[in-house]
Amino acid sequence: MKPPLLLGTAGHIDHGKTALVKALTGCDTDRLPGEKRRGITIDLGFAPLELDRHTLGVIDVPGHERFVKNMLAGATGIDLALLVVAVDDSVKPQTREHLQILQHMRLASGVVALTKCDLAEPDWIDLVEAEVAELTAGTFLQRAEVVRVSTRGGQGLGDLREALDRAADAAEGQAAQRTGQPFRMAIDRAFTATGQGTVVTGSIASGRVAIGDELELLPQGVSVRVRDLQNHDSPAEQLRSGQRAAINLAGVAYDQIARGQSLCAPGAYERSRLITVEVRLNSSVLKPLKHDAMVRIHLGTAEHLGRIKLLGQRTLPPDEPAYAQIVLQDEIAVAWGQPYVLRGVSPVVTLGGGRVLEVSAKRRKRLSTEQRAAIEDLASEEPSRRVAGAYLLRGTERLRSSRLFATTGVADSGEVVRALLENQTLRELPAEGDEPWRLHEAIYSELAERFLNELLAAHRSTSLKLWVERSRLMARFEGIDPSLFMSLLRSLVRSGAIVAGARGLARDGWTPQLTDKQQQTLSEIERLLLAGGLRPPSPTVLGEEVGQTPDSLLPLLELGVDQGWLVKLEGGLYVACEAIESAKVLLFELAAAEAPLTVSEIREALGIPRKVAVPLCEHLDAIGFTRRRGDLRDIVSPPTPQDA
């Protein structure tokens, strides 16, 4: 079965687009009273067209220069074009402008219809056809069939239908690919229908939709449900890309919806105010576009104001490709690869267009060599390059698997990601309670190097400490997700680059840097504390013994704790681990004979004052040697040296 496709008309006002659609389909697409009264198309019109091999949804657009923005809304999502040129008028300004717009829509095929052929001689029609050939040279219509028609006598209509069928054959590939993507439809109308409620219409750009589906209204982020579906006034259970859709929605009032918004598969598309784009000005533009110029951007059925920030240049000459960022005044719904058209603010003329590459960008004043390469990767037709480029540009911000399609246009990205992990373009870091972090290898290497350098700097700033507190190091990584920090930490521990302990982190091989005098003082402290046993001298007494102030001794005492031969008890007492081990052996033997022990019994057994016994018992609780039950303590494990 051939996929359904959308056909958009294009051409100057009064060249017979609507009459031609009526002759082909039997439908008059002018529905507004003003259109009937004035005899011109003002807004979009729609009709089904059955051909021998294809079913087309026809979108008839206005040709007047005042309604180009309506034409742009209709051109979004079409698969092929029908450019209409009246032979009694030939190529006119909106013929050129409409073709430029269609060129930016990245269409693959179309047909040119020369209308009103009953009003001109064959020689004149030949001249018009030659002018059309000159106009379409270098565009997607360069090799398009040109069909001479007249709606009055029906001349050429059969030939036109056959030409459209052949053009539809050429558009099938892109259309079939879009059907497998998540659902997206730009809204061109919203209204309320008696007995039904809110109804929106649009051209389905990608994916499928069925009655009962849950969708997301963007950019608001409102959840809605599909109550009913129609295609050209015919009920449907399911619709797909390449079809017009009227969707009856539950969960939102029609006055909350307007042209320019989008219905999407939940979570599949991005909301953004800053996008990175490919841009090219039309060759007909008379002067370069300046950096930071205010522009109108037409994306989907929406028109937005924004400023264009050229990357690496101050001006953009006509017909030269470039990269730029567009800072939008309003939030938009956007997908990778989505075509757009740029128009001026004053005068309102079509300037150029391109496609979206980075859907949720960071502001960049200029591009590094690495960033430019990543953007070029995003512009590639190769899925693996696009995914790698997206991760590189995202940096240390999380790029979830569910966002890869909106970011890269790769619908089945799992296999691509696995291949990039295998060839080490990407690095995966497990995260507790969440999907793994995935970083580009260049980002991971840069972050890991920074982590190790920050840790070394912290070591050097406190040269007497073996460990650096995690919180201190984390404070140096402001702006980094705490989950990423912890995942990176675990990765560096697994690699052996750092060591993690109860008191903090250390670089592998780091040892505190002591002067000869400090080493001598530390040795004297160790001798005094070992001699003191469970009645250790206080820091004040130690200071008197070694001839230093208590404050100057604290770093050395803490180093003893880091090195594992001292334990700090509550109250500021430092006790040698050797003394605590001896106490554990004695208490274990005592508990075996007398069952649970009180603090008083422990104090008497060890021959220590209460000011030592209480914090010692709390320490033994903390390391799991004892368990408190009211005033009693049970010995719950035999003494082991590493517990101290």
C-alpha cells in the first residue's frame, strides 16, 4: 500500500491555484466569506485527491504577498509541491518567493502546472515555459515535469494527474521514514464543534495517532487525549504522517490553542528559546544579514520573533551557507532537522532559511574547532555522527535516551549508542536509581582531568591532610549535576586514579608533605599517645610536652587519624588505635562472662574516667562492636583490628 502524501500548491495570486485544485478534486477550498466575496484565497484550503497509485491531501495556499505567512503555515509538512504559473502572466514576485520557500522546506519532488493555456498561443506558452525553466534551475523542481492545463476545458488535467502520481513515487521514501518516527503535528486551526468540544487540525509531519492516544500540547506542555479523528471529513480510527487530521481533544479548551502550537508524542520533542541552525540567504536578497539582526522565523505553522546570532562572522552575504543561533522571544516546540524560513521584520520579505540542528542549545559567541566539528556532525546524514555530535555539544548536561530523537532525528538510537560505546566515542557512567550518564569521550576526559587537578590542588593547599572532603571537592564543580559528580567519582575509583575512604578522597599515591620538624613532632605525639593508652593527654597537655600550641597540633593529630593509628573521640580526645584494640579484647572477654555491660562496668574494667568511657562507648557503637540497649551494651562482633 502506497503511503499517503501531502501536496502543497504554490504560485502568484490569481494564477488559478484554487480553480486547478477544484478541477482535480471537485472541492472548492475557499471556505471563508471574504474569499468568496473577493475571489481570492486568504487562508489555507484542503481537499483529498485520489490518483491511480497514491492518495494525496492537497493544501491550497494563498498567493497574495500579504498572506505569505499563511502560505508558510500550509507549506509545513508537505511531501511534494505543485507550482502554478499562469501563462497570461508568467513568473511573478510571489512565484519566485513561493519557490524560495519550498526550496527551504527540503522537498524531493514536485510538478509545474502552466495554467490558463486556453488564453495564449503555443509560441507564447513556450516562452513562459522557458522562463519557468530558468526560474527552477538549481532547485528541487529543476527536472520536474511541466504540464500545460486549462481548467475551463479540462485540457491537460489527465496528464497532470499522471505527473503528480510520478512525483509522488519520488517522495515515497522520505514519507515512509517519517511514519516510523514519534507523532508530531503543527496546528493550523483550533475551534469548538457542537457536541464534540475542542477540535484542532493540521498536517501530520511524522508518526501515527489513534483514538485514545495521550498527546502533549507544546510549547505549553499540557497533556491531552484523542477523543475522535477525521481525515477530510471522514471518520478514522488511526491516521499517519502524510495525512490531514482533525483531532477532537479532551483535556484542553479550544481558546487555549492557536495556530503555531504543536501536538506531539509525550516527551519526544523539545521546548526551546535558543536553537542552532544552518542558514542560507536567498540569492535575491540585496544586502548581507547582520549579526544580532531581529528576524521573523517561520517554523511549523508558527511565526516567532527572534535575534539571529551569526557564529564566527559579523555579516552573512546572500547565497552562502553558515551556522547561527536564533534567540527567540517565545518558547517553541522544535525537532532536529525541522526546516524553517527567515523573513525580515521591516520590510516583511523572505530572507532565507535552513534547518534546525541543535534544538536546545547553549549560547555560543563563537565556535571552537571542536564545536564546529560537532555541529557539522549534527548536519550529517550519518546517524552515528549526529548522535556523537549531540553528546559533544551537550557537554556535561544529561541527554536522556528518550530525547535522542528530538535532538538528532535518529528514531532507533539504541543500536547507534551501543556502537558508539563500543568504539569508545561515548563513555557510560552508571547512576544510582536512574539511567546511566553518557558523555562524549572528549567531555569525559576533560572532566576527569579537571577532577584530578582539583583534587591535587586541594591536597597541596592542605599538605598535612591525607583526605579531601567530598563536599569540598563538589563545591569546586558548581553547575555540575551532583549525580554526574558521584558517577564520575565512582568511575575514577574503579580506574584506580583516586582512592575513596570514610574521611574523603585522595589521589592514588598521595602522601602528606611534612617538614623534618613536623615529622619529628608527629613522632613525639605518637610516642606520648601510645604511652597514654586509654588515658591520653589532651591536645593542651600534648602542646606543653612538645612546645607548641594546641591549635598548631590539630593538623598533625588529624593526620594521625587519616593514617589510621589514631581515633578521635567526642570531646576532642585522640586515642591510639592500639589502645582501643586492647580495650575491645578485654571487653569481649568480660562480656562472655557477664553478658551485657553498663558504662560504669566498662569504665571500671578499663580503669578510665567517665569523660573517656562515654565517648569510647559511643565510638564502639558507631563501628559496630557494641549495640546499645538502654543503659546496657551488647558485644555484637569479635574484635578485629580494622574496626578501630
